[in-house]
Amino acid sequence: MASLKEVKNRISSVKSTRQITSAMKMVASAKLHKAQGRIENMLPYQRKLNEILTNFLSTDVTVESPYTEERPVGKVAIVAFSSNSSLCGAFNSNVAKMLERTLEDYRSLGKENILVYPVGKKVEEAVKKLGYEPQGSYQEMADKPSYVQAYELAGSLMKEFLEGRIDKVELIYHHFKSMGSQVLTRDNYLPIDLGKVAEEATGTVGKSSFNNDYIVEPSASQLVAELLPKVLSQKIYTVLLDSNTSEHAARMLAMQAATDNANELIQDLTKQYNKSRQQAITNELLDIIGGSMK
């Protein structure tokens, strides 16, 4: 059995750890609140953009856009989103596992035909461990989501797709559903599925109030074709905010669990300390009593 001094030192050590995890939880909570604010500020623009697109897609308009072109996949790009730091539970490891499974699905193409864009230090490290060369470093964007940087990444992916250097783009990220639920998602980015976009947008904006009597110049189909790059750029930024918010929520939950475990451990160690101390006192009393009876 551990000595009283050892148990006391361990209690002190666990209390110090509890202070750290409790402070980290508070920091994650503040960052989460800030991240949720960014999403709320972005939503009105996204809703209006989706509403405009849905209004036109709900008509009989025929859309011709190079971003909707489906072709045999000879080269694929995968954009994976993680955090730069750890201590957020299984957040990063889940992204790495999903990335590994996705790479396995495209193994037949050969490594030279699989391009990985890691957004975040942890997934960048995972890409290197899997034997792939990251297509750039986007660690700053993972820490501080920026629409400008997201727009640049989206522009780069769209350009590669238009010029035929890649035939498909997939996204791997956590979708922030609620404080206690972050859903790992694998989503097709390019070519864009207009049917799916319209379905998602309808669910977001509800019933449309669009009047088909409006005259659109030069044409509705051309307007939709012009909107698609904006929708694609917005998608990258939305995913970036989603991942960043999910990271803070995951870290907050992980630190809460660590703090709770520390509290339980302190209680158990305190009981052990009191029992050992009581036993030591009892033994001393028995020795005193035994000595006085001689």
C-alpha cells in the first residue's frame, strides 16, 4: 500500500491537472461561442444565396456549367479538415481514419493521381505518415477561418477541375450538429450535384416565394451558371467554419470529461488517504496500549 506521503503527493498532482483541464475547458467554451457567432453572421448570406439558386432550379431552366460535368475519375483531390492542436478527444483521429479509408477507395488510381489538401496540422501529419505529399499547408486557415483563404482554396480546386487536371473533389470534415454531436462527413464537392444543392437549399430556406413572372437577363440558366462558383466558394468557407466550431466543441467536451475524472480520482484518493491515516493512528494506539500493559 502506498505511503501517506505518496497519496498526498498524488492528490496534489491530480488537483493541479484539474486546474489545467478546467481552464482549457473555459478557453474552449469562449472560442466555441466566438465560432458560433461567425456561423450565425454567415447564415443570412448563405440563406439568400441558396434561396436565389433554389428559385431558379425549381423552374424548368436548363443549366449548363463545366462545374456539373461528370467524367471518368482518373485523378482525384481530397480536402481534409482537422485542428492544429490535440486534446480534443477523437476529433483528429476520426478525420485521419476517414481519410485513410477514402485513400484506400482510390488506391487503384495510384498515389500520383491522388492529391490531398490538408487543412490543419494534425491531418497534415497524418497525410505524411500515409506516404502522400500534402498539396500545400493550410494550418493558419484551420486556426483562424478566413473567407479570403477559403475563397483562394476553392478557386484553386475549381481551376484544377476546369482545366481537367482533376476529375473529382471530395471533402472530409466534422459537421457541427450540436454541442454534444459533431458528425464526421465525407462529401462530394466537384462535380456539383445541382439536385442535391436544391434539396439542401429547400430544407434550409423553406418554401420559396419566387415569382416566375420575373424577367431575367441575359437568362436564368446563365445566371445560375454565374452563381455556381460563388456557391462552391461559400461551401469551402462553410465547411471550414463547421470544422473549427466542431473542434472547439470536441475540446470542451474532452476537457469536461477530464475534469470530471479528476474530481472522481481526487475523491477516491482522499478516501484512501483518510483510511491509511486512520489505520496508522490505530496502529500507534495499539502499540501504546500494548506497551503500557507490559
